[in-house]
Amino acid sequence: MNLSNLLVVLVEPSNLQRSIIRKHLANFEITEVEEFVCGQDSLNFMEHQVPDIVISSMHLPDMTGTNIVTEMRHQERLQKTTFLLISSETHYRFLEPIRQAGAIGILPKPFSEKELGKVLHSTLDYIGDYESEISDEQLESLSVLIVDDSKVSRSYFKSILRNLGVKNLIEAEDGAQAYEIFQQHHFDLVMTDYNMPNIDGKELLELIRHDSVQSSVPVMMVTSEQNEASLAAIESSGVSALLRKPLTYDVIKRIIIELVFDDV
């Protein structure tokens, strides 16, 4: 599959912005683009046809881009569809749900064609992962613990891991539940959010490193945390990889391979 095969749903109320985005897509030889002004019209279309990627502005006449991706993640048939937000919005209240829903990218207005190309190629990797040097058997044998208080985020990470071929996945809703599970099972990788109730990601990491028989297991922490002091504290606690949301498929794949297989 190549970029020209992608089916794109474009949701943008501005005729000018739609024209700009459509021109960029055409430069990547993407011509199959369904355009919508309103969010509900795009969702109605997706009831009958599943696109490869949804590109949306934040503020629409009838809803927000957040509403669109939230509705998509609640529908099983659309949970794996990648979502790209193109917006000048910077407010945490609007952007955090987008990050939690597993957007493949958030691009500002204006954005560069190179930035768009990176997201589009990541979508291709997500749809058909055909360049991995790791065997299917190695990936299938992985056991991964996914820890996040957001069900939407857990579903997104599960979709990515399953696309990679990983089958042994166990979920936990917070650090407390995760640590209880962690003591009862062997894991090759832990993927955890940072901000969670009861026991947060940093506290879970410290328990794993200092109070478990699997103290050397790779721990990948994902967060939308912006506080540099908090991030520095996480890094000093022995995290294997600290990644900021939103995460693209190719980044997650690369980090997992580096953490789990580089020494194999």
C-alpha cells in the first residue's frame, strides 16, 4: 500500500483551509478525499465507509474535533482509524482529550508539508507494518502490561500493539491495579501513563524498580505532562523511555524494538 491508496476524511469549515490541505494531499498523490464542513456529516459518512485517516480542524459549526475522535474511539469499527488534528488551538482543555484518544498527530496552523508527510507515512506504517526486521514469532511472544486510567487510551495502545503482532496484552486502570497484576505475571514491557489516580506512573515505576522481582523490565511512560520538574523526576526514577503524547505509530514501534530487542 502507498499514500495514493489512502482514503482521507477531511473536516474543515474554511473553504480556504480545505483547499490548502487538499493541495498538500495532492502533492502526496492522495486524491481520494471526502470533504465535510460539519462533524456530524463526517460521522454519518463513516457509518458506511471506514477511512484510513481523519483530518479535522478543532472548531466546527456543530462540534469540536475532540467530539469527532471521541465518537470514533467508542465505535469498534473506527477505533483503529488514525486521527490528525490541524488547529491553532493551544488550550489544554481541548487538546488533552485529543492526546488521550491516541491522535496520530496535532499540527498547528500553518503547518509544513514535511510535517504532514511524516504523519501520513506513519499512517501507512500503522495500516501495513511491512518493514520490521523483527520476526512475527518474536513479536507474538511478547507479554505487555498497558496501564492507563483512560479506556480510550488503552484501546489505542492495544490497537497499535496488535498491529505489530503482539497478542499477550493485559490492561490495568491505574498504578495500584497494575502493580498487583505485575506481581503475578511475567512481562517483557510495561507501557504506562503518568497521571493516574491511586498510584501514578512514577510511583508505579519506583515500585517496579525497587520492590519487584522484575526490576529490570523495560518501562515506557507516555504523558502529556508539561512540567519540566515532573518530567526530570520521572527520568531520574529509571524510566526506559519517556514519550510525550500524541504518539505516532512509527515512534512507538521504534521504541519498543529498541527497548525489547536491541540486546537480543
